Amino acid sequence: MQHGAARSVRTRFGVSLRIHHEPLVELGRALLRQGYSFITPTPETHRRANRNAEARGRARGSSLRDVFGWNRPFDQGALPSPLLSLLRDANALDVRQDDLRSRVRFSTLGGRAFAHGSYPTVEDDAVFFGPDTYRFCSLITSNMVPCARVADIGCGSGAGGIVASRFARDVVLSDINDSALALARVNAAIAGLERVEAVRSDVLASVDGSFDCIVANPPYLADAAARAYRHGGDDLGSELSLRIARESLDRLAPGGRLILYTGAAIVDGVDVIQRGLLPLLTERGATYTYEEIDPDVFGEELDLAAYQNVDRIAAVGLVAVMPMTSGAR
Ligand SMILES: C[S@@+](CC[C@H](N)C(=O)[O-])C[C@H]1O[C@@H](n2cnc3c(N)ncnc32)[C@H](O)[C@@H]1O
């Protein structure tokens, strides 16, 4: 491989990661066979853990978790050569002089491996996976029922749809980010799933038909850089979550359910997401539960100008069920 050839081509949500599918699938499977596990924390915790490792003289990776979880630079000898070859063949090895670094990370969830973006996630097409993903998947597992067709809107690495596949025959993964779709296909293949389709789509605009279940963990912050995995649009980042709720409710079959995990800015005690959801749910006669899953996430955002009137940001979960008599329009 040529040095530096693996670097991303920057386009706004165009194909920029340019990974090669098969070797990355093989790599994910090989990691699982070797007992690899890694839970990805918040970026801030990741930064602190890497700083502490550096202070202990462990800045360079010497284990699978260092290389694929903490995403530390490593020397050629740190990885077994079959894994290094797979990483190279996948076009996912960054080489800068003596520093090797993986261009993807792997996290584990429920015994499965998920490839996602490298650390730090600064690119506008970074592929997200983090504590929100774990909470989202747990909401799915607790609230999904067996069904025929499920969609995961804003699928990122595909974790939600792949977890939901346990309950569904067909899975549609949608995202506007081609790098996310490429890794979602890799992750579905690592999991051995065949009836999974990954579609480039703004919410459900490019996806046909109705669904028995729609799951989503969209971006929910007011991100000054408007990165796709973070920026939820106007009204303190609530715009996209409310749009997903509206468009999903209109595409659910009778009795279908929406499982929406998102973040809600709380302003003077009022939850901006809940306030926007209630009329949508009432209008369609949906029954629902709405809960605060974590009362305080991304507290550091309150330092930013956009959040000056905000009390806190809560991680919230909506489970809405359509009446049996109405449904997809
Ligand atoms: C916070 S990430 C969550 C990813 C994944 N659902 C998870 O739980 O790990 C949000 C995802 O929504 C995608 N996204 C943003 N705007 C979108 C839109 N208009 N339509 C579809 N997906 C979108 C982003 O590209 C990103 O992959």
C-alpha cells in the first residue's frame, strides 16, 4: 500500500471513507474470534483516558483494544500480521512515517462488533457510535415486538437496526452519510445478516413502503459546525427529531410503533421535544410512553451561546404505537 493513500477524501456526506468491504468484515469477525471487546465512552472520557495512558508511558498502542478501541497510534509489530494485512486491505490503515493508525474503530454491543469512525470524530461525515448508541439499543430491546419490516433512520454504524433485526424479518438502514452506510453494510455482514438494505436517504424520502416499526437515534444538538452526526437543526437541535417523528408516524402500518431516542433541551423546566411531539401524537391517535432516560447529558454544551437559556439536556425515549384503524398514508 502507498503511504498516505488511505486518507479520506473530504466531501459533504459523499463517499469519503473509501473502505473496502470484505477485508473489513473479515477483520471484525477475526476480532470477535479473538475475544475482542470494547465499550466506547464519550469523546471527553476518551480524551482523558488517552491522556492518562500517555502519562503512564502508554501513548502507543500495544493491544487490540488500544488499536481498535482507543485508536492509539501503533508500531507494525503491535498487531498480529493477519490483522494488519486485513486493515491494510480494507484501506483502513493510516501510515504516517513510523506511526500506524486505524481509520476505523470497533466497539462491541451484545456480543457483536461494530466498525465506526476514528477518534476524534471531527469530520463532518464522521460515523458515530457512543453512549447514546448503547442507550438507544437498550430502548429498542426493551420495547420492540416481533414484526415484518423495520427501518432505522439515521442509522450511523447500523447498530439500532442490527439490534432490531432480532425482532424483524426485513431491515432498512437509512442515513445521509455514505461513510455511515458503508460501515453499516460492513456491520450487518459481520453480524451475518442478509435481509438488510442500507439506503442513502434524507429521513425516509428515498425509502418506499410502510413499516411495522421505525427506530431512530438522530442528532440532537445545536452544533456550530453542523456535523451530520451531531446537528439536530433549529430550535435547540430539536428540528430533525420532530421531523423524523412526524414523517415516521405517517409511514407506520396500523398498530406500528416508533421507538425514538433523542436529546431534549429543557428550557425553564419545559422539554422542547416533548412539547413538539404531543400534538403529533394526539393528532394521529397514537398511544405512547415518553421517559427521561438520563436527566443530564452533554452538560458542557451549556457553555455555548446557543444554550444560554437552557437548564440542561436530557436523553429521552419515546415509544409510540399507532391505532389499529389508521396507518400509513
Ligand atoms: C447521533 S448519530 C446516531 C447514529 C446511530 N443511530 C447510533 O445510534 O449510533 C445520527 C445519525 O443521523 C444521520 N443523519 C443526520 N441527518 C439525517 C437525515 N436528514 N436523514 C437521515 N439521517 C440523518 C447522521 O449522518 C448520523 O449517522
